[in-house]
Amino acid sequence: MMRRQAFLVSVALGLVLGLALMLLSPAARADGAVPDAPAQKPTAEEFARGKKLFETALKLFNEGAYDVALASFEQSYRVAGRPSALRNVAQCHRNLHHFVEAYDVYDALLARHATELSAADKTLVTQATDELGTLTGTITVVTSPGASIEVDSHAVGKAPVKPTRVPLGPHRVTVEQEGFLPFATEISIAPGQAARVEATLKPESTTGRLAVRELHEHPVHVFVDGNDLGPAPFEGELSAGEHTLEAKSDRFSSERRTITIKKKERAEITVDAVALTGLLRVTATVNGGVAQVAQITLDGKLVAAGSYQAEVNDGPHTLSIAAPGYVTVTRPLTIERGQTLAVDVPLASNTPARGTQPEDFRGVYVRLNVEGAINPAGMPDNGAAPVTQASHDPGLGIGGTARVGYSFHWLAAEVVGTFLGAFGSQDLQLSSQNPSTNTQHYTIRQDFNANGFIGAGARATSRDESFRFTVGLAPGVAVRSFKAHIENNGGGGGSCLGAGDPSCGGSSGGEGSGVGYTTFGLRADAGLLMGSTPGTKFFLGLQSWVDFPPRTLAVGPDTGSSIPNNGFAAPGRGIYVVSGGPQFFIGPQVGIQFGR
């Protein structure tokens, strides 16, 4: 009697302990899972605790309490990791007819503890798995990678997965994946059967249908998310979710709205498109009358000639009117809904009136002139000794001038270069008292002079396209070279001034001699430019040239006190320069100007 009571108490304690282990253990597993081995080698204390759990489980097993014994064996294995505990877990499953779980645990026993099992134990375990293999079967599911697989509502994992062992009999296999229709099939497993299920997933329909019509049947197109789907009425497939919808054309538009399309459902929507236009009237006029030749363009499109009236969309537009011989008019317009806008556009001739000014005269110009010149006063005489008498003919010359400048509008800056050859006759009578000879009389005749000028100055020019008056002034440097001839008129039998003839009494002559000077000068011109601007123009005008030399020409013997000391001579020639006045030339110019 006492032994029976002790047994019942032991069984009761084992049941309580087993239930506690199953409910409270953080490592408790779902049905069919193989218990985890210890993460690290058990300590002596853990090994002792595992052994005690094993002994309790063994008593329960021997009494036929397999469910409670199973929980104790599993906990013992988790704590101590003994192969005997895992083998008894498999045996409990087998006794409970959990053939799949038993197979899995035996299989894990061989994989984890093959080196710890004896040859006889390995043989027994292998025999057990072979027997359990005939009491179960496997299902291999072939499907799209990543698909979730369930067998009998138990998650197997995401494809690809290894074959799933299942009990004999019917089973339900389901496969699901985002974006595809779920797959499900029933399969019955025979003893030892290795079944294969190929689950081909079909894309899930993610669209619905949209039907749109315009309330007043206005000619509009249907726009969804900004894309033109065609004229209303419209019906077609559309992806599920929220979209923006509007119906519009050049003349009508509905309000933009947000719609929701549901999968496999049809949405029917009516839109109300209202007019977007205002009335535009355009008239092109010349001298108060309609210009029928005027071409009217609206937003880059030719719409009419002379006058135009039509409904125009609201908003900004560009109006352009062009006619041969008239200035093209372009102006922006803004039309509001329901507005009537009348625009009268008078056209102006594009042929400028005579004397009108173009907008811009800036740029480079080049002018080449041919010019004549006269020196009306000749070589002036200041009355200084030894000149006793002077006479002259007006000098005549011909030359050319080149100008290069830049126009800043009506005012320009330029560089000037001139060459002028002058011909004339001028006689100077000189007398000289040589201390060793009698008084001598000489005549000096000037026949030719060459003149050059270079300078820079300013120019003012009127602003007209065809006829432009211009005047310029340029200071610079003048260079003049003279050729003089000397004749001895006699007077005492002394030597004369002719080169190579020291005793040329009477009216002997000396060879021509050259002198000159470099001095400050001024060039001025004024005239009329005729021709296009920019372009080639003809020039007609007058020029003037003034030199301001500190000396002028006089000729005399190279001895004698009567020759001023402030003169300068051509040594051995008897030619001197003494103080004089300005040299002045004036004459006509003709030429061609290029550019501005």
C-alpha cells in the first residue's frame, strides 16, 4: 500500500514538473522541433541537474507517462546535452505515434552525436529511422524563390526549402508570395512516399477598371496622372491605388480630382468640363484702314490676314503682326475666361524717313583720301637780315591721307597719316658783307618741298543712315623738306656760294641743296559722307594743314657776320634757316570710307 502511494506521488510530481518545464522553459519548442543542444560545454552543476531530470523522465517513461517524460528528456538534453536524453526524446515521440518528430530526432541524434554512439547504437538508430521512414513520407515543394510554404497550416519556410517529412495520409500544401495569387493543393502520402509538388504562382491582378464620361459631351481628353489616355468617353484598366484625374482640351477643362481604383473593381466617373476661352478681336490698320496684307500670328501660328476674331484659351498669349514694308509688331496678351479683348494695331513703315537716325553708329571705320593743296602765302619773310628782297608764287601740291578710327556713336577717335608733295617758286635776295671780299648778292629759289604728317585726334559726325556731315581735328607732328637753288649776282669779284665753284662771278649758279624741319602741326577737315552705314561711303570735303615751325628758310654764304648765329646750316652748302612764321595749306579732298 505504501509503495503504491509513493508511486502515485512520484507520478504526480513528474506530471507537475513536466508541465512546468513545458510551460515555463524559455526554450520550449513547437511540436516536431528537435530540442537545442547546449550552447557551450555544461558545467558540473548543469550536468548534475541534467542527470536528475533524466532520471525523473526515465521513471515517468517506464510508467508509460510519455508526454511528461518527453518534456523532462528534452529539458535534460538542453541542460546537459547527453545523447541518451535525445535518444529517449525520439523514443517518447515514437511511443506517442509522433512518427515524423521521432524520425527528425533520430536523424539529429546521428548528425550531432555520431562519434559518441557505439556501433550497436548507431545500428539501432539507423534501423529506427528506416522503420519510421516507412511510417511517414516527404513532400518537396518547388516554387518561386522567396515564396512562403505551409503544410497543414504549419509554416515550413521560404523557398527553396528541403523536403518536409509528414505523416501518412492527406495533407494540404499552400504557397503565397506578394504580387501573386495564392497556390493550394491537397496531396495524400503513402508509406515511404517522396512526393513532389510544383507550385506555379500566377501574378495577382493589381488593376481595376476606370470609366470616364464628360457630362456635356464636350470634346475633351482624359488625363490620369498627367498622361493622356485618349478622348472621352474612356474605359480601360488602371493600377490599383490613388490617381489624379482631369479632362481637358484647348477650350474646356474639368477640375483635377483624386480617385481611388480598387483591385478587380470598376469605377465609373462623370466629369464636368467648363469653357476656358475668352473672345479676342485683332485689327491691323494703316492710316486708319484695315491692312489686308498684314499676317496675324497667335502663339506662333498664322491665324488670319488683316483682322481676326475667335475664342481663345484663357491665359497668356503672344500676338505678332507682320506686313511687307512695315515694322513687325509683337506684343503679349492675357485672356480671361468670358472676357472680350479688342486689339487695334497700327502699322508703321519700316523705311526710315530722310534724315532719320539709325540706332547705333559704334564701330571701326577706315577712310582713304586723295587731296589737293595750295600754299597761298608761300614762305613768309620776317625781314631778318640778310634777306633784302622776297617774292614768291603760290605753292601747289597733291597727296593722300589715310584715317583709321573707332566711332563711339556721334563722336570718334582716329589716327591720321598724310603725305603731300608741293611745287612752287620763291625768290629771296640776300646780300652778305664778307670782311675779306667785296659785298656779294645772291638769289635763292625754292622749287619743291615734300611734306608729311602723323597725328591722332577726334571727329564728330552727324547721325544719318545715308548723308552724314563730318568734321575732324588732329594735332600731330609735321615734317617738311625743301630743295633750294643758289645764284650769285656778283658784286666784287670774291668767291661765290655755288658748290664746287668758289669764284663764280657774275650770275653763276650753285647746285640745289636740301633742308627742312620737324615741328608741331594741325590737320583739319570737314565734308559730307554719302552712303550706307555701316557700309561703303563716298567722301567729299575740304582739308587744311598748318605748321608752326620755329625757323623758316633763308640762304646765304657760310661766312660773314651778317648770317644770324641762331640759324642752322647745311655745312658746305651755305644754306641757313632763320626765324619765320606758320606754313598753311588748304585744298579739296575726295575719298572712300569703309565701316562705320
